[in-house]
Amino acid sequence: MVTYAAPIDDIRFVMNELFDYQNSIPTLPGYEDATPDVVEAVLEEGAKFCVNELLPLNLPGDAEGCHYENGVIRTPKGFKEAYKAFREGGWTGLSCDPEYGGQGLPKTLQFIMSELIVSTNLSFGMYPGLSHGAYNALSVYGDDDQKQTFLPRLIDGTWSGTMCLTEPHCGTDLGLIRTKAEPDGKGAYKITGTKIFISAGEHDLTDNIVHLVLAKLPDAPPGSKGISLFIVPKFLVKDDGTPGMRNGVTCGSIEKKMGIKASSTCVMNFEEAEGYLVGEPHTGMASMFVMMNTARLDVGIQGLGLAETAYQTAAAYAKDRGQGRSLGGTKAPEKAADPIIVHPDVRKNLLTMRAYNESARALAIWIGMEVDISEKHPDPARRQEADDLVQLMTPIIKSFFTDYGFEATNLGVQIHGGHGYIHEYGMEQLVRDARIAQIYEGANGIQALDLVGRKLGQGMGRLLRRFFHPVAGFIEENQESAELMEFILPLAKAFGRLQQATGWIAQNGLRDPEEAGAASSDYLRLFALVSLAYIWTRTVKVSLEKMDERPEFYRAKIAVARFYVTRILPQSSSLFATIMAGKAPLMELEEGAF
């Protein structure tokens, strides 16, 4: 069984000391009551629920999986009861609009709670996670009747949601979809087609399932410009708001997959199912991207959550497992062997996991706060700045967090040795669960293309400036600090490489788009490493200023930061060299030679 305790102390440090949550989010209209004390109380209760209710279901849920028979899916034992308690605890509406029954708490808190959920049971977290995405899309693009009908039930968790995009012949290129939407002459539409890989498409946790479906109207222009978005409920809604007749949507099968086995991943068949247009015709991609952009941040947090559980489990194992003797001399003479945590390679693996986790958490909370600012700040200019930064960092968080999350879970298996490969220890499940996050909600290579193809040039580099300017300012402000020098210099050098690489891609990518494509994944990783180096250097500055208050805590922060800038950040040099090599090494081999 894995080891996990919610990292509340680290979350508290990030919010209250690193980013000054108190003087930021509770000052926004509508968030006045979301003080640090309130947030901490909510997180403490959330942590108890996740550890006590969700974690015990994770391993057996993976072993049992979902059961499919004649179009009906049953979730593993204990999931229905846990979901009922989750819903009754108000967790499904944490950051939702109070007008429709939500609690109206900040998105920052939702992001943090998401980490706790996926750290303890990713499969379970998929069900409310998809519902929250459907809520986001309908709250922006739904009309008043749609909001009144569907939002309260998505918020209270009695109904759940999905997003139905992928078809057997198309995934990323949604312009190829074939699902049709024919007007029925009564103001609704008949939806016909097949969707695959639909998370939570069918299950036994809620009274109804609200599918958000991409389809094409008869007069649709070709490609992605011809896509519309429709609400297609599993059960039609009666006049009193309760589920009525079964709609023409059925589950054809569930996928037998590598991981997240307790999450139902479905083939969904729509046979003249009654659907309702969301927004204007042919604007479905814009509507769905509201849902997907939030989902991409959530998926990034999945990488973080699984990596945190892997780290805690591996650290506990390394302190207990005895093998060999320390190279520096026996550390536990009273025992037959020293614990493996004495070995440099084991410590390297553990420190790698921890260095990524703590800085990734801080980056996620920072961007979560910027999401709240982008929606609530009274100054339009500040809202725009925040939205720019969120847009810029979304592909980085989604892609890098899930890449390193998979890396971290693999390191956890390595630390466990043979026991890590055995199901009962829980580590191999974390690896399998982590792998999907690099693929869904836009594969990580697509995220990299989004970064270099859209985000770099948007607004003549306006989005980039939202990150580059504060980093440059921080370096300039602290470049004379003797205490910070060992951290500022590596950050400055890596930041310089990022700036050079950005200029190179901007220049060569305009001339030849394949050059930008060839550099994209390495560039995204370079950007991520610099972002975390910035986080770590800020962390060191705070830790030095407050050392007398909690010496042990802050010394640990500085030690992990030192590991990061000396053992991980040097990857920026090789990434820079790879980017500057250009596309030729990738493109010169003839296709037939593969």
C-alpha cells in the first residue's frame, strides 16, 4: 500500500509566504471570505476525506476495475458510497457559482484540492473532474435555460458531465469529425455518430450524465470551423427538472486499458439522440476550449499528484528497507544492513522527485491565483495580464508536469526494486495511471506546438513578457546578493538560454514552420526548467529571510533548491544545444528508410 499524507505545510508555505495569498485573492470581489484560515480549514477537511475515503479504494479499485454488461457500467466496490459522501460534503461545487448552488470559493483552492484527490485516487477524481469541466463550458456559453436546467445538478453532483470529442478516425484533428446534428424542427437536434475514449461516459454514480458533444450541422463549413457544441443528456429532462425517458445515447463498450482502470473509458454511440445547441452554430471549438483549457491544467496537476504519492511512498520505503552498507561507513551497526536512503543514487532519485514536486506545486498555485485574478480583478488591465500568463503556462503545466510525473513514478518503482514491480505495493499502479496524462487533453507534443506556434507570437510576444519581465526583474534586483549568488547565477544563465532559444525559434520558425516544430518539445522543457528555477530561487530568498522562525523547514528548502540548480537545471544547456541543432537531424532521413 502506498504512503500518503497531504502536504498541507508546503501548501501553506507557498500560499502565505511565497505568493502572499492573503493580500491577493481575498481582496477580489466575491472572495472576501476566502481567507487563509478558511482555505486551510477546507483543505484539512478535504485531506481527511481523501486519505480516509479515497486512498483505501485506490489499489482494490485498480484490481477490480469497472464492470460492463449490456451497456451498463458498474464502478468498483466502494466507489458509489465514496462518491455519495463526496457529493454530500459539497466537494463537487467548491469553486462554482453560488447563484446555482456552488460555494463560490477561489479556483486556487479547487486546484489544490484536485492535487489531494488525484494523489489518493486518480480514477475516482476523473468523475467529478469531468463534471467540473462541463460546468465551466456551460457557465460561459450556455443560455439561461440551459444554465438553470443543468448547472445546479452538475454543481450538487447528482448529475455528472463528459466531453465527447474523439472519434475512431480522428483525435487531435477534430475538423475530421463525422458526428452529425440534424435539426428536428422543434428547436432541438438529432445527434448521430460514435465517440471513443470518453471518460465517465457511462457509470452508476449519478442519476443522469450530461454529455457535451461536438458535431456538425448540415450547413457546416469544412474543418474545425464547422464544429458545433451540443448538450446531450443520458436521460431527457422532464418539466420538473428530473430525469425522464432514456435518450438515444448508449455505451457500446469500455476500453481495457493500461491504467486508471476504475475510471470508465467508453465508446459512446449516439443514434438520433436529442441534443441542444450550446452558443452559436459553428462555434463549438471555442466553447469546448473553455472546458479543455481548464482540463489541461487539471491534467498537469494529475502528474504532480501522482509524483507526490510516489515520492512519499518511496521515501518511507528507503528509510525502512535495509540493503548493504553506506559507502561512507556503516550507519546502522545494530542492524544487518543500512537503510537504502544512505546510498547516493537512491538519494538522487528521491531528491529529483522532491525538487520537481515542491516547485511544481508552487507554480501550479501561482497560476491558480492568476486564474482567479483573470476572472475577478476589478482592473481590466490586470485581468488581461493574468489571463496572458495563464494562457502561456497552460501547455507548460500540462506537458511538463505529466512528463516529470511519469518520470517520478518510475523513479519510485526503481527505489522499491522488485517490490515496486509488484501490484500489492502500489507503485506500479502509479506508473500505469500516470502514463495517460501525457496523452489525453492534447498529447504533450501538441502542447509544445501550441506553445511555439500560438503562444510565443500572440500579441507580438505579449504573453511571453508576462513571464520574462518578472524573472528578469527578480534577477536584476537580487544579482548583488551574496547569499543568493549560487542560485541567481544558474537561474540567470538558464534564463539567458531560454531568451536566446526564443529568439531563434521566432526567427527561424517564421521562415520554416518545421524548425519551430522540431524545437518545440525541447523548448517547452527548457521553459519549464527555467520556471521552476525561478520558483526555487524565490523560495530560497524567503527561506533565508525567515530562517530563525523554522530553521529545519527552511534549511530543507534551501538544500532541495541547491540540488535543483546544480543537478537538474544544467539540463538547460543540453536542451539549448538540441534546439539550436535545428530540424535537419529529424527531417533528413527519407520516409522509406524508417
